[in-house]
Amino acid sequence: MAATPRIEVRVENDARVISFKDRLVFDERTVREAFEQISEALPSDGSPIRLILDFNGVELISSTLLGKLVLLQRRVDGSGGKMRLCEMGGNVYSVCKTSNLDRLFAIDRDVRAALEHV
């Protein structure tokens, strides 16, 4: 049985913009499926990864998701690319700030701002 689609992917200015379909990216299965789908959407040809993760509509995230984001940031950095997060609502941003991950991740207000920097 195929996994539930957890993300939507579109390409803008050669950057992959990934939006989450779930409001709650919290339970183990949702996080695992979302990141498997993100990995499949990324280039595997060795080119720099230009990635924007759009959290519009996401209300709650887990520490497991934060760990996956750290791994994803390392993969993007290793490719010589850039990753930006955007549209983080109050609760989601608070989780990043409380865990000091706002220092690791580049966070923009919206997709338009993220596209200017990726």
C-alpha cells in the first residue's frame, strides 16, 4: 500500500518549494512518510539542492521532525545548496526558537522572501 501523500512539490526559479499537507506533522508515521517523500523529490545528480520548506497551515511539529530537518540541512549543505524555511506559524516557530534551531535554519516570512535568498 502506497504512503499517503504528505507533501506537495513545485519548482520555482530552479528551487524546490515543498509544502506540507498535514496540519500536524507530529506522529512518527507522518514524519517518516513526509521525509521519505522529500528525499524522493530532491535531485540525486550531485547538483546543489535549492530547497524551501513551506510550513503554511502546519500547526504542530515534533522533535523528531526537527531532527530530520537538521539532517536535511546537512544534506543540502553537503550539496553546496541552500535551504530556507518559511510561513512558520507561532507554535511552529516557537518550537524552533525554544530549541535554538532558529540559529541553524534560515527562516523567512513567506515563500517570496525565501525565493530571494535560495
